Amino acid sequence: MSRKERIIALKKARDATILAHNYQLPEIQELADVVGDSYELAREARNTHSSVIVFCGVLFMAETAKILNPEKKVLIPVRDATCPLADQLTPAMIRDAKKRHPGAAVVLYINSTAACKAHADVICTSANAVTVVKALPEQEVIVGPDANLAAYIQGKVPDKKIIAIPPGGHCYVHDCFSQKDLEAARARGGTIISHPECRPEVQRGSDIVASTGGMIRVVREHESVGAWNIFTEKEMGYRLKTLYPDHTFNVKDDAICKDMKKTTLANLLASLEKEQFEVVIPPDIMQKARGAIERMLVIGR
Ligand code: 13P
Ligand code: SF4
């Protein structure tokens, strides 16, 4: 049996669902039951009926799946597949910001650790950040850990005061897009879609700003075949091309999330064989973080 066939057989035997983020390698996307953005995968994790979830993505995503499914076994094939953006925020930073802004709500990006989520009023993803912030009664909102996403929210919700923590929090994959990329894309032609994790000036120079799931919806709803410049992680080009083969997608070849690429067929197979690596979160953190994630699922769309 090939590795792929063994994964499919074991998935059935273990009663497992494989969830994969849009940035996963093509061979992982092909095997997954569901491929999506952070919001879609969180919702999917909550609705799945299987007893095991194997999360092909990074740790905060697997933690979110576990928090929403405390009774299920949630596995991540690579223990150290983390998100460097999520690791830029600590619970101490949130406590400090709350002291400085006692009346403010705390909205954390889903790209944050479970320990940080336990200090949030509500979680958001790039797909629903604006909706979540608008729905809150508070006029002051602490947003972390992505300062570019915070700037994006501020632009869409000008009547509220957005406080970004930490001040320069960013994702190295998205922060690498620049004016030069915008100029090259304009010279090439086609629509420019950037992710809210890109710098504000890159967002302003784009035609559309959207989450990875939002990018799929934009292309789906476009009436004719188009040419697109995709300003996010490179594998999004593969994802879009499989869905819309007639369209043209230009990506930046070095916009690569190293942690997303750690998941391979070999370690996915090992994960199913040995039921590794199980996501374990202390019960108190789990309970507090769940409230913030559940609130997002209610007000976030
Ligand atoms: P999406 O929710 O848009 O897929 O973004 C997740 C992420 O990690 C972006 O870098
Ligand atoms: Fe984190 Fe950036 Fe990778 Fe997304 S692309 S998982 S934000 S490091």
C-alpha cells in the first residue's frame, strides 16, 4: 500500500477527520476531509462527529479544535509546528494592556496561544474581525497580536479606538509584501487581493483585502475568468487553482510559512499510526478560552 492509501485506511480505522489549512502542502490538502481558513476550520472542528481530529496546520489551530471538543482526541502531526505571530503575545502583555485601558474589550486574533485566549473577551479571525469588533458595546478595543490586522480593523471601524498589542506584532510571511510587489503586480495586470496581515500601505494599494477563505469567495463570485495577484502564503495559489483551474493566480514564491510546511505525508501517517501528538491544554485555560471562542462563533458572522 502507498503512504496515501495507508493514511486513508487508518483514517477510517481510527474514525478520524483530517482538517487542513489552505497553506498546507498540496499532498496534504488532497487527503484532507476539509481544507479551509481559520474560521471555517474552527467551525468544522466544532461540528465534526468523528472521535479523532487530526489537524494539519499550526498549533493554535489544533488548540482551538481541542478547546471546542474537550472530549475528542485532537492530534497535530508535528509538535513544533507553531505560529511565530501567535508567539509574539503573552498573557502578561494582555494583563498590562488591561490595566492601562480598564474599560477596553480584549479581542484576540485566533493566531494566539490558548493561554492568551483565556484572557480574551472574544476571539476573531481575519474573516470576521470587523464584524466582531463592531458587535461589541465597548468603544476601546485591545487587539493582538497582529498590528497590521489591528490597523485594518481601525480603518473599517473608525468610531472605535483600537489598541494594538504588542505594538509591532506581525507575521513575517505577510509583512514581506511591499510597494515593489504592488508595482510588479500592476505591471503584470489582474486584480490584487491581499490578506489583512499585510502592511497597511500594501492593503491600501490592493483592490481587495480578504482572509484566505474570503479570497476563494471573491474568485467564485467573479463573473468571468480572471487574472489574480494573491498576496498571502504561496500555497493559496495551489488551493485556488484546484478550485478554479481556468483562472490565473500569481503568487510570491518566497512567501512561505515554514511551520505550515512541516506537515508531510510521512508525519501525517505516523500521527495516525501512533496517535501522536495529542493536544493537551490545562482545564482552567481550556474553559476560559472556550468562552471567548464560542462568543466569536455567535457574533462573528
Ligand atoms: P486565514 O484565517 O485567513 O486562513 O489566516 C490564517 C493565517 O494564519 C494567515 O497567516
Ligand atoms: Fe502564523 Fe504567518 Fe504562518 Fe499564518 S502564515 S501561521 S500568521 S506565521
